Amino acid sequence: MTVGKSIESILSADLVGAAKTPHFGMLWWLPRLALTLFVAAVIALLWFSEKSEQEERHATLISDMLWLEQSLGFHLTHNEEVLGRFDAQRIQQPGVFDAHARTLVTGDTSIHQLIWLDRDDKVRHALLPIPAAMPKGENQGPEPSNTMSHMARSLGHAVYSPPYQTQQGDWHFGVHVPVYIDGHHAGTVVAFYSIRRLLENAAPWWLAERYRVEIIDQFSQLISSRSKVGADAPGSGYQIPFDPPGHGLILRAIPYQSPTPLAGRLISAALALLAVLILFSLWVLRRHVQQRLLVESALQTEVAFRKAMEDSVQTGLRARNLQGQITYINPAFCSMVGWSAEELIGRMPPMPYWAEEYIDETRNMHAKVMAGEAPSEGFEIKLKRRNGEIFDALIHEAPLIDSAGRHTGWMGSVVDITERVRSAELARQQEERLQASARLITMGEMASSLAHELNQPLSAISGYAAGCRNLIAAGAPSSEIDGALAKCQEQAQRAGRIIRRIYDFVRRHEPRSETCNLEILLSDLIVLIEVDTRRQHTRIIRKIAPDLPIIQADRILLGQALLNLMKNGIESMRQTPPAERTLTVNAHCKDHQVLISIADRGCGFSAEEATRLFEPFYTTKSEGLGVGLNICRSVVEAHNGRLWFATNPEGGSIFHISLPVTPA
């Protein structure tokens, strides 16, 4: 398919050029030349592939032989360690040496005989009897050589003897391993290996399936081999020294000759058939392209007209397929976002003009558009220019329908409405500032009026009450009036302290720290607010722990904050059915913190209102100023506490206060 498309593109270029140049015949030979070069390249590729395969087989052979050599070395080294750990003291006991030796001989160690030599290199134990008729000597039999034992004892490590051939024709070699007790030579363990068994145990079956594995001496005499029936591949063997045991032994592997694959012949035949088919397709494609040239000429005229029309508009146009990939954009869109058409066409989401700060909203709207759920009246979204500037865009999406009536994608028109949004935002901010200024003036007028109007009558009440008490103290009658006058004086002084504390707090003075019993304070506040609760048909539920600790706080300011939260809760339940109007006051101590919660069953707050509850001048009441909750939070934070809001699962709101427990 790729070859066909390439030839078609070449033919298209040839035939288009034929209309403009007289050298049409020369251009027609270009596809034929390309075909010839293609066949030559395939033949060269097959040759290089065969050569590369041979090199890969040789590299695999070397890797397998290195693995086999390491495996044999590890096998022999492991046996040396096992033999070196012989317990020389226990071996003297009857049967101990035979038990150890049989365990090694019957395992996969390739050892067929074990002999124990004492310090004087005398044979003390042997697993099997040493044949007396067999010639003995340095290289002629299984009797241990004193020279090898002396060398192993002198060097302090295992020494291997040269290989020798037995009467049965098998080749063996021995290893002399010195054994030490507390650093002193206690004896020597001599083990004899069968080279045939060693090769069978170490060379796995899969290695024998690939190669004929041999062990030869330095004169190329075959000592042992493992193989299957098969012909060798000429000149492709590999050999490495077999050390240990050494002594000129060589490990050699010769790969088996594999039959020539039939695939190569089939590929060659297929190439010849392919060349004929391509020549035929050239003739067919030539006629087809000539017909297409006439149609393409008419299409190019139509496309040029539509492109000129799209380039003249200021609205950005963007086409996407059903997978969200951009298939077309006009210059107005490129100018709007700052990326060129070459950089954007073919891109899949996320797009480079998506703003990272609004990536989630953009992804959600993209998913709606792809699902066909985009608003018909269009939607506004934040996009990003190439220089990082964020701008507002109004987008209308419409489905793209092809000539067969199939839905193939979406066409979007994009309008930059940044200036329009900016103007609306400036107007809104100006309106908010005017409203905030008006409320601030009103609050100032109320505060100064309240301070002026309350201080004079409170001072008069305090003076009159003190005079009445002096008269009674002088012996005047009506002692019952004394208690009422004392309460009048106390309330007057309390009102003065409230005004003074609020004034000090507004001026950012530190609140007064005094001993405060929260249980008594909450009880007094509940008694004080019971008049409002009865009028509002509200029931107060008290859950105040009797063991609340005494804390250091400004009792007046803290009481005002708690009272404000209780009043807000009562006022929020005006629309609640009377049977459900409950205000729950909960207070307990946990983890050195006093936790106070005031829960109502009112209308609650929306998610947007909840985020702005503690902002100054923000209120949900038509007649409120929006400073109450802000002042409450400031009072609590001045006491190193925290005030926060939560939604009541039963409906309404819960305001939580945490205050640290400090020693009185």
C-alpha cells in the first residue's frame, strides 16, 4: 500500500508537470528508475540481513560458550568450597567420611571418588578401593599424587591434576583441597572428576541442541563431547581455555548446520512478481491521474475563492474532527492566539492556547463539544495567547457534514471579547466600591451616634444609682430598692465597659485578659437571649460540659462574639417551621482546646456565600452591614483561637470556635 501511494504521488507530480513542460517523456521514466532502485535496495537488504544473521549467530555462540565456561567454573569452585569445609576431627570417627563422600558422589557434583590424606599425605580414608592393578603415578591413576598434595598445602588453595584416561576409556582429573583447623593444616581432600559426567551435568539440553560441545587437550585430542546427530556448520566454531582445571584443556563448541530457509527463495520470486505488478499499476495509475487532473483544476479554483473569503473575515475559524484533532484554522484565528497554522493543524488536546489556570473548565467544555452538548447560543471561555496573555473568547460550534451526509467533526467560530468583559468588570467593581463607601459612611454615623447617645444616659444612671445607695446607707427607708438600684448601676457600668472595649478593639488595642468561666458565660448569654427565643418560638438545646476549664480572656468581647453568633442563628430560622426551630449550643474540652459550636436549623448558605461569609461588608441580610461575622472572627483570633463555618447535616449552619486552654 505504501509503495502504491508513493508511485501515485510521483505520477501526480509528473502529470501535473507535463502540462507545463515539453519533457513529459523524460519524466515518465522517473517511476521506472525508482522501481529499479527499489528492487536493488531490497536485494541489498536481503544480503545484509543474511550477513547480520550470521554475525548474530556467532555472537550468540560466544555468549553461550562464555556462559558454559562460567557455569563449569562456578560448579568446580563450589565443590572446592564444600570440600574445604570437611570436618577433619569428625572424619576420624567410623563411617563419617563415607557418609560425607557418598553425599557428594551421588549428587550433581560429577565427583566419582573421594580420598582423605593426613598431614603426611598418607591415605586414611577412601570412598571406593583404589585398584591395585591400575598404574599409579603423576598422571596415570586415581591414587593421589604427593606432589599435588604438597603443592596444594604450600599454596593454601585447591590444585588440579592433569587429566588421565582410565581403563574404560573415560577421562578423569583430580583436585587436591587442603583442610585447615585453627590455621593449621589438618589434611587434604582429594576428589576425582569424570570429565564426561561433568560436561553432561553442566551443558544443558538446549545447548546440546545448538552445538557439539567438546573438551580437547592442547594437541586437539578429543577427551569428551556432548552432541546430537547433525552436520556441523563449517568454519564457525569457537573455543576457550578450560580453566580450572587447566593443563592445556580447551572447551570448544561447533554449531550445527541449519538448512537454507525457503523464505529467501520465496522473497526473490515475490520480488519478480511485484515488479511486474508495479509496472502494470503504473499504466493504470497514469490514466487515472490524467482524469483527476481535470477535476483538481476545478477544485483548486473553488478552494482559492473560499480561502480568499475566509481570510478576509476577522472572526477566527477552527475545524476539528470527531477525535478533537485540529484540521483547519484561518489566519484570523492564528493572529488571535499567536500560533501559526503549521504549529496547530494536526494537534490533539490539550491545545497550546488552553490556559493552564482554567484547564479543568476548558477540558469539560471540550468534552461537551465533542459529545454534541455545546450550548446553541455559544459559550465564553478563557484562552491564552502565545505571549502568555489570557483573553476571553466567545465560541459557537456547529457540526461538519460531508458530501455523504456523515458527521465528520465540528466547526467553531471564535470572537475575542476581552475588551467587552473588561468593561463589564470595571463597571461592576465601580458599583461595588460605591456600595461599600455608602455602607462605611452609614456605619460610621451609627457608631458615633451610638457612643454619644449611650454614654450620657449611662453616666446619669450610674450617678443616680450611687446617690440612692448613699441615702439608703444613711438610714433612709426602702431597703428593697437597694438591690434594684445596685443591678441598675451594674448594668450601666457593664454598658460602659462594652462601649469602651469595642472602641479599644476598633483602635487595634489588645483585648483585656481576665479570668473567664466559659460555663457561666454561656449560661448568662443563654438567659440573656431567651427573650428573643421565646418571641421567635425557638428552643435552645444546651450541651455544655460541666467541667469546662477556666481560661484567660476578655469576657466582654468574647461574650459579644458568642451573643452575635446566637442571634444570627435565631434570625436565620425565621422561615423554618416552629417545631424545627432549635438552636444547639455545644461546649466541651478536647486536646487542650475548648470547642464551642452554635448550630441552627435555618436556611444555611450557598457554596458561593460560604466562601465570603467573613469578608467585611458582605451580608446576606437586606438590612445588615456585613461586619458582624468579621468582627466575631477578629475577636476569636485576638484570643489565639479560630472561628470557622460548616454545613449542618440536619439543615442550617454550624459555627465552630476553638480556644486554647491557658492557665488562670
